[in-house]
Amino acid sequence: MAHTGSLLFLVLCLALCWAGESTGLTAHSRLNRDDEVLVSESAECDTDPDKPRTKYEIRKAEEMERRQVQLSRNEKATKEVKKQKRREDYEALQEKLAKEKVAQEEARKNRQLKYEEEVEERAQKKLKAQAPTVDPRDPSARGSVTLRLKGPSNIPSLTLEVPLGQRLGVVAQKGSEHFRMKDINKVRLIFHGEVLKRSDTAEMHGFRQGDVLDIKQDS
């Protein structure tokens, strides 16, 4: 009898526990469903355009708008800075190329001038080597030198074979006849800017083969 009473008590306890758990689960499920409905309604209210906005929402929207405007200005300013930088780089490159071009042209002119000087020097050496050797102690073997007289531009120059012992007055006489100068007394021979005396000889001035003398008539 005592054993039967214990079993009944145990069965009653199990039944009460099962009923409590079932009731708790049902209440918890109901609470979850209520929360979902509240969240859904809140979301619908937030997206409702007719719903009046709070001061916080207005300030937040204005702040977002100001940020968007500032961002747009910053992007525009950045583009302008990059554009200006590209323009400055292009101008600097053009200036550099122009300077390099000037330097290259100057170097080319210098090379050309040096080449012409070397050619002239070789020609002078060749003329000097071809000139006969003169013994200064033998007046009869002094030899001669080829001189070119340059006068008015409209008359061709005159080339003369001048004996080294010959006076320059003879050269002036021949030059005045060639260039049709009327007054021999006004004729002047000029070499490297120096007016030569007629009484001088070609030997006294150390002329080289092919030297050019200017002949002019004083007005």
C-alpha cells in the first residue's frame, strides 16, 4: 500500500513538470511573435514618408547633406589640383625640351666652327709645305707669295704672285688698275685692319700663301 502511494506521487510530479514546461514554451513563443510584430511595425513607421520626423532625424539628414556637399567640393578641388599639376608638368617638360634643343644647336655650331678651323689650318699647312724654301741670305732666291686683293663687291678679287722683295706700291698700282680706281695716291692696302706702307716689301710683313689684302680708295 505504501509502495503504491509512492508511485502515484511520482507520476503526479512528472505530470506537473511537463505541464509547466509546455506552458513556459507557449509563453516564450508568444513573446517572440509579439517582438517580431513590434519590429515590423517600427520598420514600417520608419519608412513611412508621411510620418513626422524628429529633430534628431532632421539634424542627421542635414548633416548627411552637408557631408555630401563637402565631399563633392573636395572631389572637385582634388580634380583641379591634379589638372594644375599636369599642366605644370607639361610646361616644365616643354621648357626642358626647348633648353635641350638650344644646347644641341649650340653644340652643333661649335662642332661646325671647329671643323672649319681645322680645315683652314690644314689648308694653311699644305700651302706652307708647298712653298719653296727661301734662303734669306740669298736675295735672288727669296721667292714669291700669292696674295689676293679684295676690293669693291661688284668686281671680282685679284690674285697676284708677288715677289718677296717687291715693294707694296707695285701691288697697289696693279690693284688700282684692276678695280678701276682713278687716283693712285688715295689707294690704300689694308691687312688685318692695318694700313700698309707702299715702301714696305712683301717680305717685311711675313705674308703667307693665300693671304687676303683689302684695297680701298679714300674719298
